[in-house]
Amino acid sequence: MVDKIVGIHQPNFMPWLGYFYKIWQSNTFIFLDDVQFIKTGSNYTNRVSLILSAKESNITIPIKRKSGIQNINETEMLNEKWKKKLLGSLQANYAKTSYFKEHKEMIFELINFEAIDLASYNINFIQTIAKELKFKTKFIRSSNFKVKTDSTQRLIELLNHVNATTYLSGSGGNNYQDTALYAQHNIELLYNKMPPFEYKQYQIDNFIQGTSIVDAIFNVGLNNLKEQLFIPKEK
């Protein structure tokens, strides 16, 4: 049987390059869309980093706060005003980058995309960029499987649903998962590690790591990203 590498991650908002590197390495990528939306602290499902006014800045999607637990695929945007503000910020701060004109229309259309919930909005962005990068990865939502368990057991059940032989975990996975369970279920555990990759960021002297892939698209261009980071390989 050919090894089947599966990545699992929450559908983040305009994610950074490392997120897409994880997708690129996966045969199947599961969007963990039916888990709790974290209302405080670091939450990348509605927050992303971009370079604005020559410094790193966070952009946040305002969301409707509900009482009790709400999952990502149940979380709605508070309004659409933030989209106009973000588009204006991109125009003001990235217009002079090397590939802004080439990719502006696509990125602006993705930002203006209308969706009922946060998960659907983010997934549309991620899948579109993955398609533009010519990824062969298959996408699926965890909500399709109606898994009710938690933590590592939840991940294992999802992996079994898609006949995974290898789980591609995030680099910080050891902080929250029971690694022994994977071996018990005959699933190899690997960690996503993107090789060092820096590029010239407009008006920035020292490279700022972890910004949205939008920053890389405008500064480097999609074709160059494919050639320099996402080197074609057989899935």
C-alpha cells in the first residue's frame, strides 16, 4: 500500500507560507472546521499578520460573539466593513511591490468573497491559492465525518476515515497530543517543517517571518513561489 500523508489544521485566515507548505506535503488535507472557535488569545482563524506602514501589523476579522461554545463553522462575521479597510491597506502598502498588479485582482476577489461562516470564507481563500500553486492535494472538512471525540483521539478517527498511513502534524504538536496513540493505530507521525525561506519584503530591511502568504504573493509572485519553495513532485 502506498503511504498516504494527511495533514489536519483549522481553516486559518489568509495563512502564512508554512501552512501552505503543510498542504503541499499532504496527499489529503482535512480542514478542522467543527472545533471550538477560540474567543481569546492567539487565534489565527480570524487574525493574520501583514506588513503595513513598514512594520508587522495584525488584521482581524470582527466576528459575532455568541454565548457558550461556538465552532468555527458556526462563527459569522460581524460585518463587511473590515474588507474595505483591508483592501485599502493592501493598496496603500503593497501597490509598489513587484507582483501587486499581476495578482491584485485575484487577491481582492478572494477578500471580497461572501460566505455565511468563517470556515467557508477561509477555506475558499486557501483552496483557491492552493489551486493557483498547482497543488494536487485533496481537501475535505472534518465536519463531514461527525466525529465526537476530542484531542488526539479525534485526529486519529479523522485519519482513519481517509485511510491515512502518516499524519503530518504541526511543529508544536507535541505540546498537546498523545504521540503514543499514533503508533498504537499504526499511523506514522511526522512534523511539518518548512525549509528556511526568505525574500525581499518591500521597505523592510530584516525579513519578517510568519506574515500572510499574501505578502509573499505580492513580493515574490505565484510562479516564483512554485519554483523556489513548492518544487513540483509526484504525490
